Amino acid sequence: MNQLAEIGRRRTILIAISILLISIHTIYFYQSSRPEIEVKKLIQQIIRFSLTLGLLFLIYNGKKWARIVAIILFSLAILLALYTFFTIDAAFINKTPFIVMIVIYSIAIYHFAFSKSFKEFIKVQNNVI
């Protein structure tokens, strides 16, 4: 694996970890704001987290369709976060998770769609697998 592909591998892993942390934070934030745990909603959130984990794993393995699906989903997440950021009536400090989501998902879209290091890493992944 050349240096560019290694950079792409490391960045892909870091972006995946960041996205999973956002997902965990969302689950925690929702459940902690309720007086008791909503089991049905928690199960839905765990399933969503598992699907996110699976999608990121498939991207790491070089599946082109998974990358396209992720770009579409991250774009929708950015639009929803922007809408929520500007319409929610809360203190600015309570809006910071939305800023983090917008930044991380934007970086992920750039990386998966345009990054030369990611494209090189995917070439290596598809040749190895």
C-alpha cells in the first residue's frame, strides 16, 4: 500500500469513528432527556447505529454503492441539521451538536466523493479483496 492509500485508510477510519460517535451522542442525548428510557425508541436507535456501522464497514471494504448511499444520507443529515439549527429555539450552546454534525458529515462527503487519498485507498481495497 502506497503512502497516499495509507493516508486514505487512516482518514476513512477517523471519519468512521467520528460518525459513530455522533450516532452514540444522538442516542445518549435523546434518552437522557426523557424521564425514563423509551425501549421502543432505544431499539430503533440501536438498529440505526448497527446499520450505520455496517454501511461504514462496506465503504471501508470498497463497495461503490455503499459510498453513494452514505453520501446521500450524509447530505440529508446536513440539510436536517441546518434546518434544525436555524429553527430550534434554544441557547447557542445547545445548538453546538448540530454544528459538529454539519462539519463531520461535510468532511465525510468531501472525503468519500472527492478525496484523492480515499480513491487510492479504494483502488487498493478492491484489488486486495
